[in-house]
Amino acid sequence: MELMNIARVRWACRRGMLELDVLFQPFVENVYPELSDEDKQTFIRLLECEDPELFAWFMGHEQCPDAALAEMVVKVRGRNTP
């Protein structure tokens, strides 16, 4: 899987749900550039998921069945928790 350039990642972070925008935008600006290539690929895979699925995972209503994506959800949530 080829890595997206940062502009495309920023665009992919624009979601249909404000709650997801609030999580993704700061993460991609402040954390994404420092991730390993493997973690960047995982984050990109996460962005390919549907909004209702992402919302359920981030709000803790459901557990993500993919271990790597579940770990990325934890990273994104942890970065945005005061």
C-alpha cells in the first residue's frame, strides 16, 4: 500500500460527522507526520472505514474487529484526550 501525501490525508480526514473531524484533524496535524510508515498505512486504512463504524469505535459502543485498526483508534483517542 502506497502512502498518501499529507494533503490527501488531510482531505480524507474531512468526514460527514463533526465528532470525527474533531478527532482526526488535530491527530493528522500533530501526530501523523511522526508516525512510522506502518502506522501511517494503518491510519490510512482507518480513514477508509465508514463514518458510522468509526463513530461506534471511537465512542466505545463497539470494538473494532481488526487489531491494528483498534490500536490506531486508541492512539487517536489518546492524543485527543486532555
